[in-house]
Amino acid sequence: MPETMLAGRLDLRSGRFAVEEVPVPEPGPGQVRVRVRAAGICLSDVHLVDGELKPAFARAGKVTLGHETAGVVDALGPDVPAPWAAGQRVLLQAGERCGECAGCVRHEPCRAVRTRGVDYDGGWAEYALANHHTLVPVPDGLPFEQAAIIPDAVSTPWAAITTTGRVRPARPAGVWGVGGLGAHAVQLLRLAGAAPIVAVDPLEGARRRALEFGADVALDAGAVDVRERVLEATGGVGLDLALDTAGVPAVRDQAVRCLGRGGRLVLVGIAPGALTLADGAALIFREQQVLGHYGSAPGHVDELVALARLGRLDLGRSVSGTLPLAEAAVGVERLRKKVGDPVRLILVP
């Protein structure tokens, strides 16, 4: 067993990101050590590196990034219950309840969710630690590269659709932004029975991808007749559910205008700054809602793994490319500049 390993570390004080040599961690009580086989690069990681996103509950000056992680159980600490054992294929939930803030004046009782790779060390490393209750078994037929992205790129839009957005079969739905979250949102809306599905994106390649992932209509966000095209596609009723996965302020006004009576806009993409709408009166008169959404619950990940295992969910198109862990900074830059218009880039230690 080596004493050191590579890890992609962000200095939270200086903002400097680098792949460094660090000690291999030892699992404590209730923990397992996982030999990482795949770790996704998310736009949230780019926001962290750029300083646009700040950890809320970090306790160290540096953090290993990566909240999308899959690998093989390598070692068990004390008090890890059955059925966990070395050699098992697993993915790691993207976060967990803090559990360390009893009596904290900021949240009592504690309901804080700490995010892997944000508030504590994540999966951009050769080995990662995880509390045993955050492990999810990975079926043999599901590649690590696909399993790794389930706990955010797939589970976040799934939770936004099924829980926050309250999707209804045979009701119109729309997705603004067909990137890492949006492409899966289109696929999952189809799985959930929404119809028709309208995708809106300024990039021609993203619109083509939307149709490949199951959209019925793909529109250019820059067109002047987006609302009219949505109404045409939905028989004049507008959208029952719209998802903003881009986190772009202009999207909100466009999406709200496309909602039908009682329609819901769910904000999934993180957008710093003020939340404004151009016509609040129309929102009120038409009894529409704007809902914020963040992440997913453990049950959503379990559902998606089951759907993948049963052949209902195909994530083969989601992996746009792989890079060695040592080139993590290159991957961040590729995603920042949308080189190749990726759905998900994967680091392979």
C-alpha cells in the first residue's frame, strides 16, 4: 500500500487549485476507504475554482474536490457493518447530514448537509474516505464512469423533476440549458412520462443533443418567437413544468413566459445575484410558482441506480471524455470554456 497519493486540492484561502501529493487517508470508525475509479467534473467544481461558490461548512484550509465518485472498497475502519467488504463496487453519495453541530447556534437542531468535495474531501484523488452509510452498491454491468455521475449530474435533475417540480405524465415540460444537468433532465422527463418535452439552448450542438436525449422540440434561446413556438408545441396551453438548469438570469423571464396557468419554474442551475422577474403580476394572476432546488436525497440516487440496473436508464451518452487525474486542471478549463460541448468529463486516477 503506498503512503502517498495524488489529489486535486483547492486552497480555500488563496483560491489556488493544484494536483498534489498527499498522504493516503486511513479510515476511522464507521468509515471505508475507496479506491477511486472515476470522478466527474461538474460546473460547480468550476465555480469553486473560480471563487464564485464558497463552501459553507468547510473545516480545513484545503479541500479535495469532486462530489461525483465511484470506485472499489479498499479498506474498512472499525465498526463498519455488514454487508460492506473490500472489493465491492460502490458510488458515494454527494453529501451527508453534518452530525457534528450539536448545540450550534446557527442551526439547532442541525439540518445542515455537508457536500463531498466542497465542505470535506471528495473524489478527485486516488483514494477517498466515506462514511459507510453514504455508500451505494454499483451493479456489475454499470461502468464506473457512468456510476460516478449519478449522485449529481443525474440525481439533481431527477429530484428537481420528481420532487420539487412534481412532474405529471402527459403534461408539457421544458428545459432551459442542455448541458450536464439539462441533457439528463430531458432524458429523465421522458422517462417520467412528460410530453411534449421542449428544450431551449442557444447552442446548435446542445439542441441536437436534446433531440437525441428525447426532446420533442429544440428551440434557439435567442429566437424572438420562443414563447410562440412553445405554445404551438403544447396546443396553446404552455408548460406545466420548466427547469432552468443554466443558472442564467435571462432564462427565468423567458421560461416564465412559456408557463401555462399553474405552471412551475424550478431553478436548478446556480446563479449568483438577485432573483428578479420582469412581470411579477402575470405570475400572480396565472397562479404560477418559482421554486428553488438544490441537489438530491439519498433515495433519488437509489432509484436511479435501480433504473440503470433494470435497463430503464442509459447513461452511455453522458460521458463526453476521460482525463487522467493529473490533468484535472485541464478538465476544469475544458468545461469552463465548453470545449467540445461536454455533458460530463471524467477523471480517472
